[in-house]
Amino acid sequence: MSQAAGGQPDESRRREVPAGTYRLQVTADFTLDDAATVAGYLADLGVTHAYSSPLLRSAAGSTHGYDTVDHAHIDEPRGGRAGLDRFVTALHEHGLGLVLDLVPNHMGVSDPAESGWWWDLLQHGRESDHADAFDVDWDFGVGRIRIPVLGSTDDVSQLEVVETDDGPELRYYDNRFPIAPGTGTGTPQEVHDRQHYELVDWRRADDQLNYRRFFAINTLAGLRVEDRDVFRATHALVVQLVENGSVDALRIDHPDGLADPKGYLDLLAEATGDRWTVVEKILEPGEELPESWKTAGTTGYDALAEVDDVLIDPAGEAAITALDTELAGGRVDYAQLVHDCKREVTDGMLGSEVARLHRIVGELPGVTAEQVTEGLAELLAGFPVYRSYLPDGREHLDATVAAVKLRRPDLTAAVDALHPLLGSAGTELATRFEQTSGPVMAKGVEDSAYYRWSRFVALNEVGGDPARFGTTVEQFHAAQQHRQEVKPASMTTLSTHDTKRSEDVRARLAVLAEVPSEWAGLVRDWLDRHPLTDRPLAHLVWQNLVGAWPLSRERAHAYVEKAAREAGTSTTWTNPVQEFEDQLHALVDAAFDDATTHAEIERFVQRIAPFGWSNSLSQKLLQLTIPGVPDVYQGTELWDFSLVDPDNRRPVDYGVRQELLARLDEGWVPPVDETGAAKLLVVSRTLRHRRDAPDSWSGYTPVPARGPAADSVVAFDRGGVVTVATRRPVHLAETGWGDTAVGSRTGAWRDLLTGTRLVSDSGGIRLSDLCAQLPVALLVRD
């Protein structure tokens, strides 16, 4: 990093609230040493902190790191402790700090031999030194942990006892399991029957599992970090890294899975000296984080939704909805769809969790066992937020009880009896219900309903509300003023490793709301030419192909297969329907091979791409300048047209980015074109100013626009820096700015993006002058 770009490195910069972060996915293919080589680039870009994916030892071959198997070591394929030290040294040389992603909720157990704790638990059962670390219902398993790994019940015949240097092991193909001391004689089946675990048909996981998991992933076993000994053991290395200055801030994965998120954050703050910490918490519209939590805020999905929504033209809703109604064979009731998807989860993949709740409830006077199960399932399916944190969020439980009684009067007695039990903060039942409602929401909505309702997939994003078709500028301003007041140090983001599609894909798809009739005509033609029995899914596919175009055939095939199986309407992960999937892949091939369809896609994308670029620049500038700590997901400082993981974890070409940034620093003001250099300009100039002039970013005041195109402007003053972003670019291309002006204080101003100098008089600054080169501007006093 040049000293002019970033100033002198100093300890205080690393320890304070970040001015901006840059997310890095550290893997065996992009190691900590690779990350060290881009430290100078990140400093030149303008961030103050690198923000790393999880670094503790994870399952072999893991590409994400969320399957920690050992909390005492840095993952060796990612570089190990020595690699981390070199990475941190490089960051410090450039005045940067490190935000580390932590996974407190669960541990990877796909290979028991990799996790010493899990291996010991399986070997010694309740007497294991680590028995308290895991959340196991031993009584339900008759003293054994059920491991859903067999292809069928008959596969117990495939078990083998294998002698190793460390003693005998039980093997099922490549799966290794320990043998309790003194139990290794006899046939493999007899040995198995003596163990503290029971290998069962994987299908039994839906309703007979007896350990808590992360969502419905059998290979991620829940941890009890509410136990202080477990907390200390799982956080010892992280605390050490904080204390020695290697780690400066923290990101907490999935706090909703914890028994006591508030208690956990209290322990974490005490252990790390109240470092800046954000939580991966998805807030539903209008929901707030509990005030008592020791956190700066969320990882930014709420901000993502606010920024996206203000750039979507509500005028397109009627035509887009009409197309969806036609394809679905009737108007989709999204609320009902969500309920039904969540019930599929409670009755299917998370049936084991519902059954455990029922076991805790036991018998209720005057209520049948079937009604208890049904009542619990309906309450989980109707819960309007991911979870409550009793006593915080009690109102959500009360509202859900009332709603279920209206929907299902036959369950009135059951839910009335369950209501006080579920509302008793700190009890096993209430806590476990809170831990279950989040996975039901996530699997039912994000991983099911979002793939089934294809009305307008730009809205189907984590933290979003697909039923809300855009917001007004006034609503956007109100949300940001609230953000400034409540959580000014919360993170903001547009893309993450978990988003369903990248920010630039969503920005391009937002254009469809301005050309809904043209889009509907194309979709109808494509569906006639390349029919798919699941027409709503076909609409989802066409939207994503256009949103990410051009993309490789391989990427397209991988995406549609995942989307179809997640939707679960015509094929599933557990029961793939080959005939349907062949038809689906043929549709994708047609986009590449059918001359007419391919040409139409090319023409349409060429037409809307410039409007998508405009949306992207506005979207990015808004995210970088609203209250909060802006994060840039790796690679998205240029155009990035990625779809859901693993597509969004592809390698990033930092050489291209460094070359373009050097040209920008020589004074080049790029055109808005396919290179994406205009986006890099917006990102670097904004981040640098946030880093170097923090006092200019301490407020939020809406700046009005006047004139015929006033509704196409979003502008606000952060306390010395004025953001100006455009919206509805298709409309603007048709009408022009006319004499529309953005009101600002009189005097001389300079656009940090283009260097343009302008004078504001009593009428403001004319947008035709301000946005002559770029559709966005960042103004400071000249």
C-alpha cells in the first residue's frame, strides 16, 4: 500500500470499528499465503480490515470452513498457524486489521476420525470427556447416538472390524468408527451392537435422530457453547489470537442455533475485550436485534434488502404478477406457500426436532399426542421471524398462537396448552423451540419457497421479502435514519457466500420491472419453444440465465440442477427424477444451441445490460455510503455475475483488479462498460474517503430532488459527503433529466468519482450536469 493511499500503519486503526471490510474466502486453493499477497491491494482499495472465512481446522476437502473439526488449530490446507501469522504480518504492514468468522453452533462430524471430540464421544458414550459438548438425547436412543449413514437397514451386513495401529475400528465402506474398550470381539454386527452409537439407515434422520444438527445436515453436530467449559475450550485459540493482536474483530455464524445467544455474546465480549462483533442474523422486515445483545449489529442482509428494494420500479408489479399467475395456473398466495413449505420441513427433514419437542412436552390433559405434534408443527410453520429470544420476542409467539387458532380451530386446545410452556424463558422446551424455529424458517423459505415462487427472483434473496415489490425513496430514507440511530456500526453488504445470486445479477434483473411486457413476451416464446412441465421453475431458470449471461454451459447446468432439487416440486435431492432433469438440462442446452433462442438472449441482454450496470453502480454506492460498516465480497469490486454457491466462490483475478486500480489512480475516468472499471472507481473512491475522513460520515439527512425526474434520484448527506444515485434507468433513458436538480447546500462541490467541479445555487445541482459521465456521484465541498 502506498503511504499516500492509506497513511501510516497504526495499531489503533486495526483495533477500532472498521471503516470498511473485504471478505476473503480462504481455501486450500486460495490459502492464507495467497491472501497475504493481496493485502497491499486491499489497502489501496480503501478497506481497513480483511474479513476472512472460518480458519479453524475443518473437514477434509471443505471449501467453506463452516465444518470445524478442531478448535485448537488453524486449518493446515489453508496455511496453518504459520500461514496465518504471515497473513497477519502482511495485513499489519499495510495498516490493516483482520475480522475472523467464527462458527460456535456446530462441529463437523462427517469423518469421526477427524474430530477428536466426536470420536471420543462415540467411543465412550455418556462417559466421554466431551459428552457435555454435544446436544444428545441419550434416552431416546436407549443410550446410543444414532448415526444416519447406512444405505439401508440391511447394510449392517457390510460392516467390518479392521485392526489399525491405534486399535480396532468399525468400518462401513470408507466410514470409520471407534470401538469401545473391551467390545471388539465377535462378528462385526455383534461388535456394532455393543457400541455407544447405532449406525442406521440415513432415511431415519428425518424422524428418529437424537442429536441436534445444523439445520438438517447430519454431518454438522450441534455444540453446547452455553456450557462455560465448552465455550472456553472452543474459543481458547480465538481468544489468544485476539489477545496477541492477530484478530481485531469477529463475525459470528448462525447465532440463532445457540441455546442462549445473549449469554454467548456476553461471554465472548468478556473474553475478547468487547471487540467489534457482528452476528449473521437475518431480520424480517420491521424486526430488531434485542437491545441487550453485545454486538454492533448484523452482517448486513437487512441493508441488502433495503438497497435492492429502492431500485426496483413498483410500476412493473402488475405485469410481472400477471405473467407469474399465468405460468403457475393461478395467483400464488405467497404466505400460504411459505406455510406449506415450512410444514414440509417440520413433517420431513426436521421431523426429529419436532419429535424431540414432543418428548419434552410429554402428555397434555385433554390433548391427544397427534394434536401435540400437529400443534408444535403449526406453531413452527407460522412463526413470522426466525426465532424469539425470550423474554425478547414474546410478542411473536403470542401472535403465532393467535394465528394458528384462527387457521386451525381444531388445534385450539393444543396450542392453548403449549402457549405458556413455550413462553417460559430458559426452560428446555422454550429454548429448544427457539432453536428449531430458525432452521424451519431457513429451510422452508430460503431453500424452498424462494425456488418455488419465481414471480421476480431479484427479490428472492436472503433477508428479503419477495412479496414486497420495491419501496419508495421516502421509505428508504426512513430505514437509513433508523439505522443511523439504532445500529450505526452494523455491517452492510450486497453479496455474501450465501446469497442466492450476486449483486450485479440482481441489479440486472431489476431492469425487468421496467420492461415487464417485453420480458413476458420473450418468456412465453421460450416456454412454447422449449417446454418444461414445471413452468414456474422454467421462469426461474430463464431469469437466472439472463441475469448471469454470458455464463458457461457447465455453470448453467450446475445451477439449474441445484435450483430444481431445492424447489422440490419436480425432482429432489433424495429422489432425483431423471426424466424431468433431462428435460431441464435440455432447456439449458437450448439457450446455447438453439440459434433463435440464443440470438434472442444475446439481443435482450445486450439491451438491458447498460441499465443493469447503472443499477449496479447505484446499488453499490448506496451500500457503501449508508450508515454502517460496508463490506465488499471478494471480486465484486468489478462486475460479478455469480449465482448461488458454489458458483459465487470461484477464483478472483486480482491481477486484473490491481491493473485497473492503478489506471484509475493515474486519473482515468472509465466509461460504464463491460470492464466494470466504473464500479471499481466507485468502490475505491468511496472506501478511501470513509477511511480517511471518518468525521464526514456521522449523520444522515435526506437530500431532496426537484423536477420531472425527481423520483429517479436517491440522495442523502452523511455529514459532509453527499451521495447521489439514480434509479429507474430505462425510464430515464426515455425521458432524460430535463431540468431536474438535486438540492444541496449552495457553494462549490467536487465529485470524488469523476473529479467534476460544480456549483450549487438556490436551485441545486442539475442532474444532467452531475450525471453526465456516471449515473452516480459522491460530492464533497470543493
